Amino acid sequence: MSGTADITSSPQHRVDPTPSEPEPSAGTGARVVRVIRLLPRRTVIFLIELYRTWVSPMRLPSCRFEPTCSGYAVEALDRHGFLYGSVLSVIRLAKCGPWHKPGYDPVPERGFGELCRDLWSAVTGAHRPRNHQHASGETRAL
């Protein structure tokens, strides 16, 4: 021997000559559930994009808000999911009349769960400690 070990003879590098059957992946069921969960959101976004591509260019620009209602709906669905994003989109469409002031109206950063927790704490009087940064630069819970 020339001083180099034969890689195929060591037990850690031995290759099995008969490949075993592929094991079913544990993530297959999770992927199916994820696709089913995302299907309504993706369907609505697809329909909105069809409207933005084919119908909206044929109409005069008349949206009173920035971002447009269709852009707002796509962003709300992406950020907050199908149910809460749909509710936000319907509320935005209800604002399109002359009774509401036009202008910049972004999608809220906070989700439905955070809003419910804040509402619950306001009703019960229990306040969550919030982190505040002091002049010294350290963060303390109040």
C-alpha cells in the first residue's frame, strides 16, 4: 500500500450496492395542508391580478387612495392571510364613497390577534408591559 487508506474499505464511507426504497417524507402531509390553506388566498389574489391586468386599464383612473384598492387588497391578503385580509379589503372598498377623506391609507402592520389582545387588555384593564428605550440606551419593561 502507498500510505493512503482505501476509502471504500472504511465502514463510514462504505456504499450500499443495493439502493433501498425511498422513504416517504414526513413533510408531504404538511405540504398538502399548506397548499390547501393557501389556496383561497392565492385564488383571490389571482382574480385581483386579472382585474388589474385586463379591466382596470380600460377604465379611467379614479381611485381616491394610495395604494389603490386592488393593490391594498393584494398586500392585505399577503400580509394578514385570507380572512383578516379579506375583511380589511372590504372595509377599504367601503371607504370609496364621498363620505371618507381620500389620501394615503396603508395596510395596518398589526394583525388581528394583536388587535384582539389590545382590545381585551383595554376592556379588562390589564396592561401588558411594553418595552421602552430610555435615554441611557437600555431597554426596560415598564
